[in-house]
Amino acid sequence: MQPSPRITHVSWGWIDVEGLGSGKDWKLFPGGGRTWDWDEHGTRHEPGVRAGEVRELLDHGATVVVLSRGMDLRLQTMPETLRLLEESGVEVHLAETRQAVSLYNALAEIHPVAGLFHSTC
């Protein structure tokens, strides 16, 4: 399995991903990633991250998923999303964005990890 790309910098409104570039929000998984377009599945701060957002992460073989809650912890995660991850046998972590990035980078050293990263509120 290919490694998950490392996040090299995070600040308000900006995330740099090794080999992929820079952007505001990212969807990362083993072997790659892309900018995260919330409109694709209708994600909003509330009710939060939708199940469709994490299906792509699972399709890329993630066994661990890190979901950032935003810098101010405003981003929620829908219960259906957590249920899908649990039913898939995936280890899940929810954290403030800077903490999520640190955890993701550490996990990427030893696991096929994926994550959703929101760089503002």
C-alpha cells in the first residue's frame, strides 16, 4: 500500500501537503489526496461531515481516519458518518485541526491513514 501524504504546514486558512500543493481544506488518503470540496456531498459545519465524504477514504484502503473539527472546533460530524466508519472497522479520531494534523502525520508513519482537514473555524 502506498504511504499517506504528509502535511508540512497548517495555519488559519492554509494547509500545505507534501507532493500535492496547498489549499484551505484537504481530503487525504493512502497514495494521495485532493482539495476537499464541501459542496460535493453537502457538508456544512452543522450537521457536519457526511458519510459520502469518508467513503472515498475507505475506498483508498484507510484503516485509520482522522477528522479535523476546524481551528475553532465548529465542524461537527454526523452520527451516520461515525456509524459507517465503525461498521467498516476503521479506527477514528476527531480533533482540533492542528492536533489532527499532528496525529495524522504520526499515524502515517505506521498505518494506512486518511483524513479530512478543515483549516478555518
